Amino acid sequence: MDSQLYHPLKSSRSIRLLHIDDGHLDDPIRASFEEVELDISLSYHALSYTWGSGEAVESIHIQDNVLSVLPNLFDALKKLRANRYTPIWIDRICINQGDDDEKTSQVMLMRDIYRSAKLVLVDLG
């Protein structure tokens, strides 16, 4: 993970939402983060998907940084963009996977994150 991509969250109830830019099917995936407080009224979606296995081989662009993702997630992101499901919370992207403290605190919020989402989407690959 690029350390410039993830800044420390402001509070223990903060989450990152991913805003996916418009684009055509084969355009690169471009997006940005918005940090929000989970306890305020929000309108966002959440994605639950199969992580898959292997090495991350696809790239997405978030705020001038490149993040590698597995093909399952890359395909889901293309579907999300086409159907305009944004902003969206996706654990693999919205949680800094290189920060064990952040992962622990965000995992403890997942029940609230999914419960607060306007719509929870499931992608089984």
C-alpha cells in the first residue's frame, strides 16, 4: 500500500468512502476518498465480495496513487462504476491494509458500517 494514499483517520468512528469517477467499461478506474463520521446521517453503499486468492494484478488510481487489487475486486469496481454505486465502502480499499491498528479498529466498526449503508451489494465473482 502506498503510504501517501492513506492518512490517519481523525476519530475512532471515522471511515473512508470511495467515490468512483465516471468512465467507460475499459477506462482506467479512477477514484477518490472522503473521510466521514459514521455517526452522522450518510448516504453510501457497501460492498461484500469474495476476495479471491493470488497476487494483485489490476491497478486502480486513487488520488494520484496506484493501488493494486485482485481481479475479482477490479471487475466489481467496473460494475459499480457502470451502475453509479458511489460513494461506496469496500473493506480492501477503504481500510489501510498496511496498518494493523487501523484494521483492528475498522473491523470492530464493520457491523455499524454495513448496517448504516443505504444498500449492501454482494458480488460473488
